[in-house]
Amino acid sequence: MSEIGTFWTNVIEKFFGLLLSIIGALLVYYTYTSSAVLGVFTSLFGFLSVLFLLVGLFLVTVKAE
């Protein structure tokens, strides 16, 4: 792959990682501030929001070739 293609792939990867991290952090916040409304589903949405956050952080920190 060319150097330009590799550069844009890295930029897009970091952008989506940052976007997923922000969405995951917002989901964590809103899940735990509205846990009374969610009831028994708080743990499910908490798990999913932490998963979004971790995947986003992984995409931001991973090094490409």
C-alpha cells in the first residue's frame, strides 16, 4: 500500500476511535445517571457502554504498520 493510503487509513482509524470513545463515555454517564429508570437493564447498558469506550480507546492507541 502506498504511503498516502497508509496515512489516511491511520487518520480514519484514530478519528473513529476518538468518536467511539466519546460516544462510550457519554453512554457510561447517561447509563449511570438514569439507572433508576433503566432498572434491571442498567448492567446491560453499562456493559455495552464500557465496551464502546474500550474499543474506542483501543483504536486510538493501536499502532499500525
